[in-house]
Amino acid sequence: FNTRGRCNKCHALTDAERDVTTFTDHDFHNIGIGIIRHNVVALARQAEQLINSSDPAAIDRAAVQTEMSALGRFLITKKESDIASFKSPNLRNVLVTAPYFHDGSQETLWDVVDHYNKGDGLQNPYLDEDIQPLALTEDDIDDLVAFLASLTSGDYREPAVKELARQRALARTTRPQRDTARAFGPKPSRAPLPRR
């Protein structure tokens, strides 16, 4: 998982400077989730207008009451490089924390791995440079899901067994993020941002 899977880029597996007990780098990354359903470039422009308005609480209200939450860390730092960036989560007990990603958009761990496997593939000028097609096979994906499931505490044994069975059944019938052509294709381009 440290080589082709590139998991260690955000989820520490060996690096002494990261928290390997929880498998996270505690950093923020744009992995292409918010951009799937939102035009984050347009949202960022709207947010900039709110930031520059005379109402300092306007951005806070917009962040919790509108789709601007898709802008992630940008709403705090106001840095363009942070648009749609979210904190890498801890992977301990990840099996029993569905749905996944900051917006709850993925139902199973197979969906999560499929998303990473295809490398996003969308025009996303803010996409983290480590997000790229992985060319993982179905066996690789199953092995990775098994590894993630193994990070579940014994305290959750019974719910974990049920959850793994539920997710496995879903993964056999529906995989909305599966895109083999992208997974084995070229790295997506990072089109420059349109300037105002």
C-alpha cells in the first residue's frame, strides 16, 4: 500500500514524523470529492466576495448553511491552494464509520478505494498532486479493504463483521466510483485556474 496504492502519502504507514498509530498525516488535501458535485471555482469566488463584505460572520453562516462547505479549509485560511481541502482522517475503526469522506458521499470502502484508484480524473486545478490513477486490480482493492477492516478494534467485532458483510454485498452489486479506464489511464491534467 506504500507503493502502487500510495496510501502513505496521506495515511502514514511508516514515516516517523507522522502518526502511524492512527494512520494519518494530520494534514489537509484536495482529493477531488467536493468538486464532483460543486463548482468549487465559482464557490470560491462567491466566498471571496463574502470575505470582503462588511459582515465578518457572513462566511461562517455561508459555510454551514450553503454548499460552500465544499470549499473546506479555504473557508478558514482564505488561501487558494486550500480550496476543497479536508483533513486526512484517522483510519482506526474506519470500517464502522460509513458513510465515507467529509460529505458522506461514499457508502463502502470499495467505493472509497475505487475513487482513489481512478485518480479523480476531473478537471480540478486544486487536486493534490498525489492523487493519480493507481492501476489497482480487483484483488488489490479487496486486499486493501481487508487491511482497512483489520484496523478495527476488537471492541467493535460484532458490528464490524456485520458492516463488512453489508459493504461486501453492496460492492458486488453497485460500484458507482469504479472506472477501470481511468484507473489504468494517464494522470489527469491540472488545468490552470481561470483568472478573474
